[in-house]
Amino acid sequence: MESQGEKPAEADGVRVTPQLLKSRSGEFALESILLLKLRGLGLVDLGCLGECLGLEWLDLSGNALTQLGPLASLRQLLVLNVADNRLTALEPLAACENLQSLNAAGNLLATPGQLQCLAGLRGLEYLRLRDPLARLSNPLCSSPSYWAAVRELLPGLKVIDGERVTGRGSEFYQLCRDLDSSLRPSPSPGPGAAKAQPWVEPGYWESWPPRSSSILEEACRQFQHALQECHDLDRQARDSLAQAERALNPAGTTSSFVF
């Protein structure tokens, strides 16, 4: 039995066809498709996808793709999601000259050198190679120098793995990364390592002696007094309404007034 989360075997995979593209997009002509969502269809072959020359937004996540050859003709593509596939290379994307955002988390990219093909994409600003929330990553992300290597290779990136690296807000993410680094335990602490100290002074968490309840009792008395006045006013209002009703309704007559 196929384990949960395992992608379908290639023999049982799906190939992109004109009929599939038209049914998913609602367009009659492939060149007219601007947005296409082909997530989790078991795709193993992109087939005629390269004929969608006007495509700007494409989601191919959650399939079983091993190569992206047909995407080389998509010069208008702005946003691409190929997360959770079986990709070992991204070379065809070098021709997607307008690409701005790429999600390739959950693939088989092993070294930063496999990202070299993206260096010529001047508009690429958002890149995701790992997604902790979705538990997706790439082998290259396990390297301690992963972050620095990607920034050096693609200096134009503004956001890496959902964290801003340049521009407004980047200082906050850098502070968080520095804090994470400082909190990681040292693999071999020396004899002069600082000893952990309590955060608060001794006795901070001890219970305080109970305070006098005279203030609380006085507040309760005032509340009860105000509540009694409300009851008295309500009773007086009901009496006044009853008197008015009797005055307007002499004995034996029917009133058209409703109170």
C-alpha cells in the first residue's frame, strides 16, 4: 500500500494536455490563459504547457515533476510555485525573464550551484526553498552556510523563505536570526561558560498576604443600594402606567391605546 504523502508512481502519473488546460482555466485558446492552478494532480509531464505563452501565474505544487523543460517558453511568467515535487534542477527557468516570485520548497536541490541559473533573472525578488510550516525543504538548506550562499548568489532577492533580507522590515528578521543563534547551545561549552541565573529575585513567586476586604465590602454595599433604587423606580413607573391606563379607559369602554 502506498504510504501517505508519497507521490504517485511515474507510470501512473498525469500528462498535461490541451484538454486539461482548457478545463482547468475555462479558456478556449491556450495563449489566452493568464492564471493556472494545477496543484496536486499527480503530474509527471508538463506536455504542452509551454504553449500558454501569456501565462503569468502558475501553481504546479504537490505533483511528481522531475523537470521543467516546457516552462522555458513562458516569458511572461511572474509567479511560479513548484513546491513539493521531485526537481533536481531549475535551468529552464533561466528563460523566464520576468519571473518575480519562485517557491521551490520540498524538492531535491542539493547545492547552491543549482540556483546559478536564476542569477540572470533581474526581477526575481521572492525565493522560497524551505517551508517549516508545511515541512518542506531541500537538501541544500541543511548547510550552515545556506543562507549566506543564496544571498551571495542572488543579491537581488528581497525575501528568502518568507523572511525579508533587504528593505523595510529586514532589520527585524535579522534580529530574530541573531537571537536564535545566541540561544543555540554551544556544542562544547568551555569552563568559563556563564552559569544560568534566575530571572527574578528569590521570593518573587511567593503569595502575598491577603489584603483587607473593607473596600470590597463597601463597594458591594453601594452596588446593592443602587440596585434597590432601580427596583423602586421600576415599581413607581409601573404604578404610573397603571394609573394612566385606568384614566384613559373608563369602566366598560375599550381602549385603542397599547401600553
